[in-house]
Amino acid sequence: MSRSEAILERLHALHPVVIDLSLGRLQALLGKLGHPERHLPPVIHVAGTNGKGSTCAFLRAIGEAARQRVHVFTSPHLVRFHERIRLAGRLVEEAALGAALEEVEAVNAGAAITVFEVITAVALLLFSRVPADLLVLEVGLGGRFDATNVVDRPVATAITSISMDHMEFLGDRLERIAFEKAGIIKPGVPCATGVQDPVALGVLERVAAEMGAPLLARGNAWRIAPRAGGLRYEDAAGAIDLPPPGLLGAHQADNAGIAVAALRAWGPGWLTDAAIAEGVARAEWPGRMQRLTGRLAAMLPDGWELWLDGGHNAGGGLAIAAQARDWGDRPLHLLVGMKGTKVVEDFLRPLLPLADSLWAVAEPGQHLATPVERIIAASGGLARPGPTVEAALAALPRGGGSARVLVCGSLYLAGEVLKLDGSP
């Protein structure tokens, strides 16, 4: 066990529940640390149900294409905890992470606090000490009371697609969930958003108006559409012809557009059309429609493809279904494993008509994995038991030429699959 892992394990004992949405505990801790949240590079704060990580990836890639130093804070990690904190373009090193964790633990002095709040404090402390030109800050859960919302003056905010998820914390109506996401909107700070359900968009419009914050909504303030050889983005500042996004899936045009709209609303001097185009093309984000090429992929016949996507809710299911329809040139086998708190039926509904075979899986190390039997029941009995990814890959029907295999349903499953596959 590494130094940082040992500290994180100790910190789990400081609060009786893993998630307890509140800002007070973290604000008190940050005060004792000298308020690092007040000494950050320009911040773009990103919330939403689906597409947060991809939008962060586009923001980072555009900044780095302009030769800027970019901090990034995301969650959860897939393989190593260090993925959550990127300092000026590089994943945080163990020595720096361990030292910051020890410092925060000592200053906190055993006070009640959640692990995510401590992680956020550690990230903000590191971000305040390492020079950078941009900080891309992803919300952990919700927005209004998420720990990242201690940053009270970002240069722009971004809210990606909102759908039903985390209902046990955010409410069981779309209006309520949208209201919680809208909690990152700040007075006078532009907020970029993409395709939204009309109910969610109405909430964002109301909150933005109350805050005096310009709401840059797709179809109103900006547009993005396919063109020959890529995409065309347009807003009041003009049009940009873009290459195909580095991230696969029609929904990624929306996430790329949100990133561009947020950056153009801020308007730093280093932002050029060339940097935007290069960043959109170069963006990468593990576990999001990622082609695997390692050990698991080698289990499949020649000409077959193995893909991985962490989509895990109703919106994620729709996005995966759209990509499955775009593929359409060969059979598609789906391996589905999910987190126990998710509504399996909502995720599977758009996928069932598109799968040539469906397999329910749960890996031994997968956090809060839904039992295989529950996934089979949610599929109406169509799914077969894997019960693991490797076992399902070995059992796939091999006849009929080349095929695609997609493992999906959980970011936690995605992490386990990346470990098993060993893809670069």
C-alpha cells in the first residue's frame, strides 16, 4: 500500500457516510489551510450528469494545444487515484500527493469530514502552489453543495447534459436535479450548456437570470453541426471549422461545443482558432468509447474489435445506443456491469434492440457491483451470465465473421477492465 493510499484509508473513518453534500466542513478546513481556493489560476467549473469528463478533456486539450499549463481535477479515477489531479499537465506524483495528504490530515486534526472533501482540499492546495494558466474543475456530485463549489469566482462555468442519476442525493425529479447542477452558476459569470431536456433548460435559464449570468445555450448562443471532414462551430464571435473530435460518439460534438463556448466566453488572449481545432482533435479520455488493444482484446478473433465505455445511466445508455446505430456494419455484443445504485432498466432500454448478444458481468474488484442476476432480470431474461468479462469474452459466439464487443455500464467496471486489458 502506498503512502497516499494508507492516508486515504485512515480518512475514511472521519465521517460515518461516504457522501454528505455540504460546504461547511470543507470551508472550515480551507480556512485553516490559508484559503488555497482564493489563490488559484483561472477556473472553469464543469457540472452535469453525462459528459462532464469529456468536456473537461476538451478544455484541457485546447489549453494545452495553445501551449498553456492546465490543472485538472476529475473523479472518479479508473485505475490509480493519481488520475484525479493533474498539475500543469502532469499527473500528481506520489511524493507530492502523500505530502499534501499528510499536511491536510494534520491541519484537519480528526474533525468530521468526508474523504472527497479532503481530496478536494488536497487538490486545491496543490493547485494553489503550482503555477498554471487554467484550472479545469469537475464537480463530483450535483453542484450546489458539492465540495468543488467552494470556488466562488470562476471565469466560466459549463453544464453538460442533465438526466436522472444520483436520485438518492439530488432528488427524483429532473427539475430538482437541474436545480442542484445549476448551483455552480455564479453572479455575472457566463455559463455554457449544450443539448438539454426542456425542463432542465428552463431551470438553468431561471437560475442564470436570477444570477445575472449569461447562459450560453446551444441553439441560441452557439451552434455546432457536422460538415464534410468534421464539425462547424458558430457563435457571435464567428465560425470555426473543426476536425472530427478525438473522442468517439455523436454526443461528443455537444461536449466539444460546450468547451469551446465556455472558453470563448472567457476570452483569454492565448485562445486561437488553431488551438481550438487542434485541441478538439487531440482530446482523449480513458473509458469513454475507448478501443482496447491489450490482453483482453487478444482473446478475440482476428478482425474483431473490443471497446469500453463508462456510461452508466439513462443518458449514457442513449449515447451508447446512438454510437451502436452509427456502427451498424457488423454484429455487436454487449457486456454490461453496473453499480448497485443505478437503475439498470433505464440504462438497458435503448440498448436491448441493438445487441446481437447481451452478457451480464461483475468483476471481483468492482466497487458496489450489481449482481449478475439483477442485470439478467432487468433485461427481461435476454442477458446471459458472464459472469466475468473474461468468461463472457471466451463464451462469445465466433461464427459469422468480424464483430464488435462493447463493455459498458460503470466507470468502476471500466477501471477493472483497463487493469485486466493493460491497454496503453
